[in-house]
Amino acid sequence: MSIWWSLHLRREAASVPLARRFLLGTMETAGVDPDISFDLSVALSEACANAVEHGGDRSGLDEQGDHGPGRPPADSGQYRVTAYLDGEKCRIEVADSGPGFPARRALRPAAHTEHAEHIEKTRGAEPVGAQPTFPPYIPCVAESGRGLDLIEQLADHVQFGNRPGRGAVVSFDKVLKWREGALLMV
């Protein structure tokens, strides 16, 4: 048995907890381990928040909706969340209609990693009792990109992609663990 669902949500902050609760409810009903459910729900929240923040250009939308009845505008102010649970893993995809990810997103080094490497290299180099010395360090205070890093830490496999002219896609999966007596347990 497997469970699959897809939600089309407005790019509004209120949609983020809605998607998260939907996922948590699905996983609880199916019998997924609570720790795995929590990790995936946090990752989903981050992906949804990214879609809400960067997922399109609302400036072209008017309040009257000049796109005609039954036809959404090019940027409808929506994003899509799709989840698939089966016996082995959960795969989640969040797609929006924004400008997409910068071409070098995956190659950006984390500032905290460079700092940690320096600490490791200089460990034991200072006399006992001396204050450690570090090179000039700029703390990781950037307002964007942290959610994507969090998704990478919480999921087993992550992909950040662009759909040319149609927006960004974040997809991630995680191997599932099950509670005893779970509905979908392998």
C-alpha cells in the first residue's frame, strides 16, 4: 500500500502550517516513526516558506483578476506540494513559479564549515590556557539560504532544480521507519 497526495496552495504564510499538518497527519495515520515525521515536516515547512517568499511575482496580479474566468494568470500566486509515501521512503516535491535558483546554489560553501576547518587545523597549536586565535570570521547571518541547508541536513537525498520559465523545484526524500503495527509497514 502507498499514499500519494498533491496540494495546490496560495503563496501565503498561512499555507505553510497547513501543508505541514497535512503531512504530519498522513504520516501519523500511516504509522511513520514520529522522529522521521518531524524531520520531514520541518524540511517541508522550509521548502514551502521558500516557495511563499520567492515563488513568483505577484506584482503582475491585480485584485480583480483580469485573467478571465477559469484561467489562472501566468503567475497564479500558487505553489504545489506533492508527497508520496510507500513502504520504504517518503518523497516530497515543492514546485513554484518563481525565478528559480541561482546557477551556483549547490557550490556555495558554508561559512561555518570554513570556520570549523580552521578550528580543527589549529587545535593544540596554542599554549595551554591561551585564548584561541581565529582568522577574521563572518558569522552565518544571511537572511536567505538557511532553510535550504536545513532541508539538506534533515533529508536523505535532496535536489534543487529549475523548470525553465516555470519556476523552482525542491524535492527530497527520506527512508522511513515505522511504528509497530503501522498500516504501510513493509
